[in-house]
Amino acid sequence: MNTTTRTETIERTQRPWGWYETVSEVSGNKIKRIQVAPGQQLSLQKHSQRAEHWVVTQGTARITLDDKVFDLTPGQHCDIAIGQVHRLANLTSGVVEIVEVQFGSYLGEDDIVRLQDDYGRN
């Protein structure tokens, strides 16, 4: 039997709230792993050119979607429409990790409108 071992290096991008890795990117969609450190949160934001689907893989994620705030645990998910205000936060003492699938004609990191940010970013 012939077995092949494939090792792939995925670049991890550090952020003040934790990190993300881009697992896959093709025309029209991108898949990321995102980890949020205890007590941290991403900016309250929206995107003009992409929708997102979040699946929690570890921990309890506090989700803000427009004026709704709720918690998701591993295996639970939510959809974020283009232009919808959203935030991912970790109010626990353990890490929170999600898989994010982005859909849209443009998936660049500069398609972020920050409405509120704990780290002073625009």
C-alpha cells in the first residue's frame, strides 16, 4: 500500500484579539480559522461585498448580529448577510475558535467598515 503524507504550512496572522488562518481561497469564497483569546473581541463591523457563515468549533462565542446578541457553542452556526452589522466576542476564560466561510465577488481584508473597535483601528 502506498501512503502519501502531505504537510501544508498555513500562515497565521496575529491580531490584538487573537489570530486567523486562511485555509482556502478560490474565486468567490474564502475559508478561515479564527481564534479569539479569552476576554477579547473583534471590532463591531460590516462588509459591503461579502457575506459570511460562522461555525463554532471550540468554546462559547458571543455573537452580535445587528441588535441581537446571543451565544453559540461548538457545532452551532450563524449567517451574516452583506452589510449586516456583526461582532464575534469571547467572554469566557478559554479560547473561542470558529470556521468562517466568506462568499462574495471581493474578499479582501480592506472590505471592513469598523463601527467600534477596542484597539483603536479604523
